[in-house]
Amino acid sequence: MNEQENNSPNHVAIIMDGNGRWAQKQGKPRKFGHEEGMEAIRRVTMRASERGVKVLTLYAFSTENWKRPPQEVHFLMQLPILFFDRFVPELQEKNVKVNMIGFEDKVPKSTKKAISKAMDQTKGNTGMVLNFAFNYGGRAEITKATQALCRKVLNNEISCDDITEALIEEHLFTHSIAPYQEVDLLIRSSGEQRLSNFLLWQNAYSEFYFTDLLWPDFNEEVFDHIIAEYQKRQRRYGAV
């Protein structure tokens, strides 16, 4: 295996943007774009698994997405049900394990049930982790961790000096995907160039890749190209 092949990302995170704009370009409702976006998830998941990625985290629904029109929010809540109903057998075949990070409050019972069922069905798989960030917000995650540590200090379980980066990471949602909590490569589609409150702690040293391509147009070749671009980069982590 050559040096470039060794330089593959363990944790890839994707902000899947552009479903609505893709649908509008087709002259169709926004939900049509979200449906096509599911197919893109399937394609990229399978390719990432084949490429040896350890964790693929997808920004499926943010804590800010509740501001969208109620009809669209309702449809987005149905997408995990549709996705897992269609693709769990294929995930099983590829030895992919499903995980979720985010806040369960406000998420409909039917959606939580579908996600929990998929996690249970794939819990024995030992391959790539398909990690859905659902009702997730980076600031809220860090706030939640801070509150938990504060309670431990007040209860005399730890002292303030005991709080380290490692201890903070133990209280973040991404502790469930240890030892691959830190993002190596962040991808965002649709031309936007911002984090949008996604994995703020975990992206501290990640490489960013922004593309104008809309999410439903992502396929295996696009993913391979982005990985090749990542492999050309040198990650110094503040060193020379």
C-alpha cells in the first residue's frame, strides 16, 4: 500500500446541503430533493465503507432546522423511517453499524423507534459506523457537557482542575464513536462555506472540502475525488 493510500481519513463528516435547491432546479417540491438525497447517502455510505473509513457522520437534522416550515419538518422526520426501511439489509451486508448523536427531545416517537431499531439490528456489525447527527447542535452539545461536569464538581465527584480536554470529550455525544471522535475530513456540498454549528469541538483540526455540487448529485466518483484531494494535504496540527 502506497503512502497516499495510507493517508485515508478515519472520520469523515458531511454537511449534506442543497436538496431543496436541487429539487427546485428540477421544477419539483423540496421533498423530492430530500428523497433523492437519501439515495446519495446510500451511495456515499457504501463507498466510504469500501474505502476503509471508520466513521461517516452525516448532518441529517440540526437543532436549528425546527425553524423550517412545519410541513417540511414533518417530512424530514419521516426520512429516517424510509431510509432504514429500505437500506438496513444493505447496511447489514456491508457490515455497517448505525449510530446516532443528538438530542432525543422533540423527535417523534416513530422516528426514534426507527433509528433505535436500525441501531439494534446493526449493533453486532464491526465495520464502518454510519453516524447520524439528528436534532444535533454543536453549541448545545458543548453546553450539555459543561452542565454535566458542573454537576460533578458541585457533587464533589471531581475538582475543577480535573477537567481536561479528554474529560470533556467523554461527555460529548461523540464519545459513542471513540476512538474516532475527531473529524479528519469535513465535506460540505452546495457551495456554502460554513460549519453551521456542526461538530464544533471535533472539527478543531479537520481538513475542509467545500464543493458547489448539490447533495443529490453526490456519487462514488465524487467521493473518491474528494478523498484523493484530502490525501494530497499535509496535516501539521500546529507544528512546522
